[in-house]
Amino acid sequence: MNLEKFWLSSSKYSAFKMCRLKFKNMYLTGKKGEFTGDSSTYSLNKFLLSSYLEYHQKNHGLFFKAPNFIKGLTNRLADNNLNKDEFESAKSLIEGYITEMEGRSLKLLEANKTLFYNDKEIKIVVKLDMYIESKTGKKSVVIFKTTNNYDIPENLYYDFEPQLIKFVVEDNPEIKPDYLEIFYLKFNQFIKLDFNKIDSSKVKEVILDMYSEIDKEYLNPTAGPYCDWCDYQTDCPEWKDDKYPEIPFKYRKDKTRYSFSRLSTYLQCPFKYKKLYLDKVPQLPQGFFSIGTTIHAVMESIYSKPQAPDLENLNRLYDKFWVPLGYSSPEEMKEYYDSGKQWLELYYNNFIRNQEWVKAIAVEKYFEIPIGNYFTIGFIDRIHPHKDGTVEVMDYKTNPEMKTTEEVSKDLQLTLYQYVLEKLGYKVSGLSLLFMRFGEKVSVLKNKDDLKTFEEFFIESVQKAESEKEYKPKINEYCKNCQFKPECPLFGKEPEQLKLV
Ligand code: SF4
Ligand code: SF4
């Protein structure tokens, strides 16, 4: 593929990470898609963005009172295809934004500034929504985000977009920021990153890796919840054999879809569920999540290839996918890092070395299927094919404890996977948990009655979640590591109970 004229941007990179087929259609072949996006959300975002920029440009460093500006916008709000609720929410977002800006009294140095980086190997373009100076003389580059979630600084330092911005800004000496500020439009939230702390040293390597994958044409579709707003869904191979033609895509889109973790969070503790899934408070990184992410990424990478990896290759992937987030100290991180390497070696000795290599039918397989009147979504770590045409589910666990066959047979997540795969036409002959710390596999299989019971349980639980009004906290085995403990009413009132957990 000729990448000579290819200008990389952060949105192109995130499209590549999300789904390579979509990336190819959008940016390499320029294939036309069918617009499936939510047009009113799109207009709301566009409207907010243009209003904020207009506010700063008109204001240009002077106070510009919110009510006057809002008055001027009101007619245009009505012209923008927004329904009453969207109109009201846009109005209050704009008011909130301007109130915050008045408090900050900033000076707009540049708006809509485009910067370039160009060397013999890569070309990058980044767009800065604003370059501002505060009353203390500190400067920030600002980018606006229209996403449905916001994120916390710890994760954002690790994210590729800030690193890419820093990489390009450093090559453009006229912009010298102290901060990178990310503004989440829908939450009226500014997240401020110290520009000096952003590590851009790996940017070029990551981009060259991406180019080499493009050269090898590793550009297959990867389905996920984002398929909802993909303009190429109509003829995407992942959605071609539409499994549920009787339930139109549009209908599915409007439903809340319950992943296993969403539902089990509700059952564990409605208070935590509300925080995470309704208020969309970002989940704080924790070491045991990070090591799990790393191990899953290594497994995903090896089982999507036709040849077995050697141990060296496995270690290289481990370093590539290492997530250094959420560890309480450098010592704890080092301990996890070393342990993770040992688990992979154990896995290699027990499941790869001297064994026939079998590429997976699918890794991180996304599913979205109805159960009763509701929908479930999720990802299955690996679907392993057997010679008799049946499949086995492989699910990686990095838990510190092993489980017995009896315990695994009660695992509802595995039951869900069998339920889903059978609905999708697979014949399932095994549900296996791979305990990475122990190099052990425990397998079970469910019968028709188990699946029926699961179906009823799922429907009842979703009905409960949907009719929930109070979202009371509920003590459970995960309270110990719960990020909402400081604000949890139960914890505040009855710390003694939590000590028992
Ligand atoms: S529908 Fe999903 S899998 Fe298909 S191209 Fe779009 S994002 Fe990729
Ligand atoms: S500490 Fe326990 S009870 Fe409180 S919010 Fe967290 S999980 Fe719920």
C-alpha cells in the first residue's frame, strides 16, 4: 500500500485501532458508506463546538457575559434540528461552559490551528481547537471531545492522542504549551495534562508498526459496540449473515444492552452500577485490571496468527502490550511484571510447546444478541475449533485463586457464552477457564435446562435493573477495592461491616 501521501491524524489512528476494515474504507480506498450515525447527536456536537469557538473568537480575551451570548445563540439552537430535551441540554451545557470560562478569564491565542510533522517516513497532521493563555501566563493547547465518556488524567497520559499531539507540537516551536487540556463537551469537563509529563518517545515506532500492518494488509473487520455508528455496516462481513433479521438494526440501537459485567455490577451493588454505567464515572485503573489487559492482548495477538509463537516472541508481545497503569508503587508494578512473564512461560510450556497449534476461529469475538426483550453484548476471549466441527470457549483468568470444576460449573459468564454461541449456530463442546497463574485449564459444559434457567435469570435481572429507582449500596466481596468507597453511604455509616469483607 502506498503511504507516501498519507497524512496521519489522531482520528485516523483511532479508527485503525477500532476496526481496520473501517479504517481502510474511510482512509485508504475512500469507499462511500451509508450514513447510519445519529444525526441529532451529530448536530448537537457540531453546534456546541462551533458555539464555543465563536464565543472565544468574539470574546478574544475580554469578558463576554454568558446571558448575552446565549441569547444570540437561542435562535440558532432551534434551527439545528434538536428536539426539546437536546435544546435544553445544549443550552445548559453552553451556560456552564461560559460560566467556567468567565472565571478563568483566558486569552485566546489561536483557534482551529493545524500543525504538521513531516519527515522521510511519516507525515502527521493535528488540529488544535484552541491555544490559550491563562491570567497567570500559563499556556494550554485545547482539544474538544464529543465522546459519551470522559477519562481521567492517569489514563490519558497513556493514551496515544496526547502523545501524538505532543510529538507534533514539539516540532512546531511557535506553540509552547504548559498544558494539554481535553474538554469533554457532554460533561462540561476540562481534564488538564502537564505537557512535560506526556511521553511522546514511542510515537514514531507505533506509527511505523501501524504502517507495516497496513503493508501486510492486516485490515480485517473487528466488530464492537461502535458498529452502531459505522457507515459501512450494510455490507460488512461481520454483519452480513444477519443473525436476527426480524429485529431491525434500528431497534437494537435504541435498547440498553447488557454486558455480563454491567449486569453483574448491578447485582453486586446498585450504587456502584449507577456510578459506572449511568453517571459514566470513569473506572480508575487498578493493577490487577492492567495485568489482565496485558495478558489478554498477548493471547489475542498469538491466536489470530496461523503459526505458534516461540517464547521469545511471547515475551516481546508482553512488553509491547504492557499496561503500566494503576499499580500502587514501582515495586508492585515490577512484581506484577515479573509474575506476568512467569505465567506466560507456564502457559507456553503447558499449552504451546510440543503441541499442535490451532489458530482460533475468533479472538475477542463481539456478540450482540437478544434474550427475551433485552439484548446482551460482550466479547469472548477465544473460540477454539475442534476437528469434529465443535467449538470450545477459552476464557483467560488472572485471578489469584484456582477454582474447582464444581465452582466453574456455576460460572454464569461461561453459561452466557454457551447460550450466545448456540444461538449463533455453533455446536459447543466445552467451556474452559484458563487459570494463567497456575497454567491450568478447567472445563465444563451446560445442558439445555441450565441454559433455560440462565435465560430466565438474565431476563429477571435486567427487569430489576430497569425498574430500579433507589440504587442502594450493597456490601459484597469487591467492596475492598471499590473506587466509590469514600462516597459510599454504607461505608460511611457502617465501616465495621466492611472490615469483614
Ligand atoms: S460494521 Fe463494525 S466491523 Fe464492520 S466495518 Fe464497521 S466498525 Fe468494522
Ligand atoms: S464500597 Fe461496596 S457497597 Fe459501597 S459502593 Fe462500593 S461496592 Fe457498593
